[in-house]
Amino acid sequence: MNKNKLLYSAVATGLLAVLPGLALAQAGARGPEEHADVTPVNNLPNPYETVRNWGTPPEGRTWGSISAINIDIDGESLWVGDRCGANSCANSTVDPIVKLNAEGMPVLSFGAGLILWPHGMDVDREGNVWVVDARSANAAELAANPAAAGKGHTVLKFSPTGELLLTLGTPGEAGDPPTHFTEPNDVLVAPDGSIFVAETHGAQFQDEPGPNSKSRISKFAPDGTFIKSFGEWGFEDGQLRSPHSLAMDSQGRLFVADRGNRRIQIFDQEGGHIDTWYQFSRISGLYIDANDMLYAIDSESDENYNPGWRKGLRVGNARTGEVLYYVPEHNSERPTGMGGIGAMGEGVAVAADGTVYGGEVGPVQGLTKFIPRLID
């Protein structure tokens, strides 16, 4: 039995599980009222060893901000969307997409000049790598490098060797589906090949609706044909404030990290709302493994945006909503996210053996590895 299955076995024993709906009133930033009735989950067992600064970048460079990571179809290699040693590729000629083997050594890279701001990533069943390029160049970036124009607000599909196969959206232009996206956050390819794209990054900071308030998920056929969009900006069930990350469980339910509302929402693949969970905190990244273990990484929580909650990685059961483990933030000279204490990654991915990887963004960059330990 591998380490991941050992962790999963704890679901059956109910080891210090936290169930949805436990009541403990707390003060909080504006958001759904239901969030005030959820006990902050900050003190569960941590069965992982945290290893910072894992993985070697290609020769001659350092890691920058990394929110886009995913596991290769081999179950062990890690795909990384690096913002070119900084927090943007606008003025860089390096490859932002890097494949690392299980030992953390680079084996392949591609994408130079094609991606401005990699934010989310998925790997489909054929090993193709899907990357979200979340924004276009700002004025300062264009002044420094006019060639940065014409990138961003897109989803790019690459072959396993880096050939660009498909582009969804109109590069460099924000707008509405079916032809455009506005600050897309993540992409997910379902087992049947359907493509789901989540927008809009800036919506998480809006407390009142405005003319540009957008938060939606769009569904496309495997060939890129637009099918439908669902969701809108707001605080109610089925409404979103920046769907920041996507994952799908074994039942085909679509899990959405509704970061601005500090919760997970669950939908069917036609956009029907199924459930809303608050017990996994303010989530930046989601991953669900083959055993329906859910990994929710929180790089943002602080006294203003999520009072009472600490940053960290919360691991639980996607079938029941139980939170089983909590990996606390690691030390950093400056905090990640909007403030608070310490650092935690924004992207998360899990190898077949249960090893968890976090992609770090902001003052702490690069990759963190979480190695599962046996449970006594």
C-alpha cells in the first residue's frame, strides 16, 4: 500500500475529522453569512514533512512565482508554469513551462514568447498540457517590451513535447465567451474531453457589483467548440467571486475554489449547483486524487480577508467534506498573499505516491514538497 492510500485509510477511521456546519461565530470580511458559522480548521494532525526550495530550474535561471502546476500522466513527473524567474514573462525569453522528473531535475521546457502570466494548468489523459495565460501586458511591460502585446486572456493546449495545438480566447484581448476570456484563472479537462475554464481573477477583490463584475465558468467541447457559460458575480450559492481553481472527483462533480467567497462550490457538468463547503478556508488551489482525497491550499488567509483562519494545506475527503489534516504555513521573512503570517503555496498537485507539491507565489517563490509520513 502506498503512502497516499495510507493517508486515505484514515477517512474510514474518522481520524479527528471536521464536518461541515460546525458552529462558532467569528468576525469576518464581507462574504456569505454562512461562513461565520464554520469553525476555523487550524489544528488537525499534520502527517507531512515540509521541504522548501524543491526542484532544480533549467540551467542559468532561478524560479519565479509558480501557481500553475500539475502531475504528468506518468504519475510522478511534475509540470511547472514558472513566471520566468519573476512574476511575469513579459520581458523574458526563457521557457515558462518546465517538466521535472520525480527527483526534481528538468527534462523538458517550452513556451518562450507564447505566455505572459501562467496561472492555472491541467494535464489531460493523453498527456497534453493545458495552460491558462491569465492577463495581458500592463503599460510598464509594454513600454519595456512592445512585443509583449498580443498575449494573455487565453487557454493554450500544448502537446507533451511542447507543440501548440489549440488556443481558446483571443490573445491580448479581454472579453466574453465564446471568443474571449477575462482574466481566466484555471482550466480543467474532464474524462470525456470537455473543457472547463474559470474566470475572472480580479473579481475576488470586489465587494460591490460593477460594470465589469464577472465570475463564470465556460464549457467547451473537446475540439474547442463553445457549449455554455454558467455562474455570475455574487455571494449566493451558484454565484462566484473569482473561481480560482478547478478540480473534478470520481463522480464527475466539478469543484470550484470560490476564493473571493472563501469556500468551495460543487457543480454538475451542466452548471447545476450541488453543494457549498466553507470548511476548507480561502482556497487558492484544488487537487482531487484518484481516491477522492481533496487537497485545498490556502496562500491568502489573514485577519482582514479570512479572520480566524491560518494559511495552510487542508486535506480531506471529497465525498463527505471531512477535513482530516492541516499542514501549517511555513516561515518566511514576508508573508504570502495579502498579509497575515508565514507562507503557503498557491498551486497544488499530488503524485501517485501521495507526495504533494505546492507552487509558491509572491515574496516566496519556487516549489515546496510535502512528503507523507506514516500515521501511527
